[in-house]
Amino acid sequence: MTACPTAYRAEWSLFVDWCQATGRSPLGTDAATVKVFLDDCPSAAATARRRISAINRAHRDAGYSGYHLRGYPSAAVAAVSPADTAARAAVLMRAFGRIPAYGWPSSVAGIRDGCLLALAAATGMGRPQLRSLAVGDITAEPGVVRVSPPGGAAPTFVHTSSESPATCPACGITRWHRVLALHERHGLPGIRSRLADPPETAVGHHCARPLLNGGRARMSLLPRVSARGLIDSTGPAISTRMITKVLSCRLRTPDPVGLEHGGVLPHRVLLDPDVAATRRAEAVAALADVTDVLDAVELETELAMVRLAELVAAAGG
């Protein structure tokens, strides 16, 4: 049995052990077998990609010229993807109802994440589709939001669906759309004055009011948000890995003071956990991106070395 480089020793050993336990050969394996292995040994997406890199490297070291498996994309977070669509939407909307609507600066990322949860629950879109949405893809009339995915896909209509804005997906989408427009008009001070403290009187359904003009039509609907509440209105959308991390963090966040029933956290309690969860997810996603780049560089280097060896052998012959 071929040995794997130290960098992949743990991943390759796990695959070898799994093959022995299931009566398979580690070398000469096909993509279907690797998929079964990854399903049997669930992990984060970055870990799954490292396992595939280990399998590729071991095969090339063993003389399997041209052997290369593509990265197996991670499935959606298990907690948010049950087979039943209605159950999936209910899980997402419960998490949506737990996100505080006010408090500075954590409410900025919170409202964006609420829009993400609401879109995922109401439209059933996957992460690449969600990431591709722009501000101009959202239009609305009182009580109904039209979500038009890029690429000509059929639009989805999201209607007011509950008595409380805290559990209404249309409100989750339109409120974030309004925050983006206010940020474009007035900058950070303009949204801070509106989000720092809850209003003295009930606001009602955000989806019952017309959308504000001001957000650039092709601006990403799900941009990055800094720990200080600053919206990156000119940069790309958060990555698909970041979307997964945000969903996972939001689903695991408890309901400390009855937020699902209209509770409001005090500032000092609200700020730290919410910002920390988002920043931690961003850091983990960024680290996964670096790992992907390093794996890709290593693969290209190995392929170049193989090609160089072939050229040297041919020249010597």
C-alpha cells in the first residue's frame, strides 16, 4: 500500500481504514466510491476537499497517471435541509425569529442574515443562487415580494405570512433591502440612528411599505458586513461557504430572552455574541478559501513536476 505525504497522512489513513472496513481497495477507486466514503464520514467542506486531495496524491504517487477526482461539494447544512420542504422552511424561520432586530452594530449583520434565512425558507434557493442575487432582483408591492433569480429563472413571490414581522419572510427581505438603500443614501450614520434602539411604537410589517430607492441595482444583496456595522457595498457577495457558516451559526443560536416572542436584548448582551458568531464564521470561511488555494497550488506543482520528469526522461532517451 502506498504511503501518503505527511501533509495528508491522517486523511489518507482514514480512507484506507474505511476501505478495509467495507471490503474495498483504496487504490483504483472511482468517484462513486469516494462519494460513499464522504457520506459515511461527514465533515466540513474544507475537510472533505482535503480528503479528496489526499486520495488524488496517493494515486499519483502510486503511478496512476492522470488520476484526478474533482472536489466533492459539501451538502447543505444538515440541520437546514430535511427532505420535507415545509419542515425545512419552518426550521429556517424559527432561526429568523431569534435574530434581534435592534442593537448597534450587531443588528446590521443580523438583519442581513435574517434576509438570507427568509430567502432560503421562502424560495428554496441553494447557496450559489442566493449568493448571485442583486439588489435589483428584489421588487415589491405591499404585502408581496418578487424575487427574480439571475439567468432567467422563474421568479418567486413571497407573501406576508404571519401576524408578526418577526416571523414574516417578506419582512425579512424588505427590511434588509431598506437598510441597503439607507446605507447608500446616508452612509453608516443613517442606519445607525435607525437600528441602535427599538422604536417607541410598533413598526408593523416592513413588507407593507414600498421599497426605498437608493441601492445600486447590481449591488450584491448579501454583501460583507464588518464588526462595526460597515456594509461593503462595492465588494462581492459573501461566499457560499460563508452562507453555510452563517446558516449554521444562526441555527445554533439559542433564544436567550424570548426573542421569538418579541424580546429585545440589552446592548451589552446583544453585541458580543452576535458579532462574534458572524466574525468567527467569516474567519473560518476565509481560512477554508486559503486551504483551497494551497491545495490547488500543490496540485499544479505536482503536475508540473511530473511533466518535467517526463520531459527529462524523453530528452535523456
